Amino acid sequence: MLLAFVIPHTAGISGGVVVIMRRFYCTAGAGMEDLLAKEVKNNLSATEVEQISGRVFFCSNAHLLIVTQLKSAERLFLLLRKAAAISLPNNPAKAADVIQQSIVGDADMWKQNVLTWTTLQGELQDSQQRGQKRKREEDEILIVDATSTNSMNSNIQLVMDPPSFRVSCRCSGLIARSYTSQRLSRIIGMAIKEKLGWKVDLREPKLEVNVYLSDDHCIVGMPLLKHPLASRHYMKHNGLRSTIAWAMTSLCPKQLNDCVILDPMCGVGAVLLEAAQECSNTVFLGMDKDMSQLKKATENVKAAGMEGRVHLLQCSAMEIPLNDGAVDAVLCDVPFGRKFSCSTDMPTALPRLLKEMERVLRVGGHLVLLLSLQLSAQLKKIICKNDQHANSSDKQRVHTDPTNANKECTDTPENLMCYKSSSKTPILITSLQAHNTHKVSLGSTDAFIHTFTKVQPEMCSY
């Protein structure tokens, strides 16, 4: 009888073998959608990739353990339904009817998806068991096999018996003016209970149904993991969000393998540890003048098992104790002073920081900066005076010729001009070639990721 429910989301035939393509979607922070779409294509060979604000949809037959290794996603869902927006009448009874037809729909579809969900859970449990230490006696292996069988029987029982569930609903746009998320969750929950016979359990449900309603979309899914993908197990002390730290490495113009990478304001080490997961045979240097931050970074490095690759040092980013051209890349989340206090006046210090980072960077090396809106505005003023700014989508060099400092910026190569905080004497950076600027959301505020490459400096007169 169970075989009647085994209906793949999407199926194709390859070499006479039926390949099941499961439908997923991930949530993503604002500005991360493009990176996530690229990641699922490259790492999962995903098809039917589509993105909207805050979400990326895709099909893949990759093992769930591989899917859970996505770095740019927030949460992972099994996609049940993706449709155009629905219009709910104000009458509660009529609204319930519309929800039952538009969101709940066919009972067989839900049975199919519950079976797919339980199959995926079984895949993940089996992989986690295989990933444990394999120094076991034969009888211990038999115990693990028995555990796997019990897990499979439990999954089958979940499909045969009505599962417990709860509904989590988010809404925006016109529908949010008439219905709160809590009210919609109750209406949808009652419709599922009546249509499918499932049992409501708000505390410890077997399944969670996630619904997103907006002026453009109606999306229904089931989360596949209890914890967000963005939660890294090795981050004992949180700093910059891991997805943003990963993006800084991903947006670097070239892969950073077999090299030396510096973060001169490393904090708890989030940027370095994300880069260390991606870059092989690479040495990482983390510096910070705050010893309390370095202690937390040390604990994070140890938890990630990166003691031999990530080296930490207490010093100021204004005076980096390295020779000129000593590193291949500089990745830096310049402190905003919002989440963590910062005694330095960053808008004033930014020119000197840039100069010191440029000094230790080798020719051909890359500079990646995460800057607040305020510091990004300051950077634009440094690059072009009189509020003129370069188009961030065009590759260009920033201006350094003092004779042209007050002239309008053009599409010609320009070089970066910085000023000492204590005087009008310019600190000239003649060798940073700008690549692009990528806007991302940090939750309560936005920020920009700026990327540069160091090229041969040009002669510059003072």
C-alpha cells in the first residue's frame, strides 16, 4: 500500500535508471540570492533554479548530506507548493475554504511529500551514523545496523500514522493588512487537520509546515533541519554572520589556494574560519588589538580543528608587523561599532587602514572589505571628491592624481587617494584596482562587500 505514495517530485530517465529530482528551497539573506543560486548549480548540479527575494528554489537528486553543506543559505526546506498569490476574503469561513483549496489541496500530495521528507531524514541519519568513528568491533557494527533498521521502521510508521504538526506562517503585502501571521497559522492548521487528519502539536511536532504568503507568491514547505544551515558547529563565539563571511571569500576575484591570507581585524575569527573551509593548503593570519576577542577566536579555531592553519597575533591594524607584499589576500570586516564596541573612529582611520592593508598585499593579491553604509560612503569620498563616485559594476582603478582630485570621475582608470587624519597631506594608494561592490543585509542594517586587486603602482607626484 505504501508504494502508492512513492511519487517523485520530478523524475527523469538516465541510462534506463529513474532519477528522482527532489524539489527544495532555501531562504537567504538579502543580497545573497545570486550567490546561493550559483552555489546550488555548481555544488549540487541543481536544475530548475529560480530565485525571488529571500528564497532560491531548485531541484536536485544530491544526497541530503551534500545539500546541507550549502554555505550561503539560511534554512533548507522541502518544497511542497509554489504558486501565484492567493486572495483571501474577509469572511473567516470563506477564507478557510480558499485556504483548503489553494494551500492544502490534494491529500495524496501531502502523503507523497511526507514520504519524501521521511526518506530524506533517513538519508541524513544514516550518513551521520557512518560519519562516526569506525573503530568498532563487529558486534558494535551490528548494533548500528539494527539502529538504522529501527529508524527506517520509525519513518515508515510516520507515513502510516497521522503525524503531529504545527504551522509557521509569514505574510506580507495586502494579505498582511487583513490577517496576522498567527491568525493565518491557525486557519491553515485547522484546514490541514480537517483535510488530512493530522494532529496539532505546537511544542514537539514531528513535522513543521512553513507557509509564506505575499502579493506575488504562495509557498509551502517543510524544514528539513532543526537548526539553520548558517549555524556553524565550530563557532563557539559568534561574530559576523557565517553566510556573509563565506560570501567575502566567494566574491574574491580568484580562488585563494596555496597562499597566505590576512585578516588584520579578525575579531572572533569568523571570516578566517569560513575562508579556511574553502581554501586548501593556505596559511591564515588573524590579528586584533583586543585580547578578549583573540581569546574567543582561539576557542573557535580550536573547535574548528584549524590550529595548524590559523595563526593569531595581538597587534593594531594601523601597524601590521609584516613586510611589504607579504600576503596574497587581505579579507577584513571593518568594525561597524554596532554589535561590538569599537574605540577607533573608523571614518577617520579608514585611509590609514587601507594604506596599511595595501602595503602588506603583494602585487596581484586581492583585498576584500566589508564596510558599513557610512564607511562605504567614506570610501566613495576617498575615491572621488565632490560627491562624485564610480560605477561599482565597472572595473576601474581609483583616482590618485592630486591635480584631478576635484574633477568629475570618468570611465578611465583611476587610483585611490587617502588623507591622513591629522593633516591634508594625501596618502596615495596607486595600486588598487576596484572590481565590484556587493550589497548584503546584516539584519538590522545593510553593508557592502568591496573587492580590489593590487596592480603595479604608477608613478605619482606630490
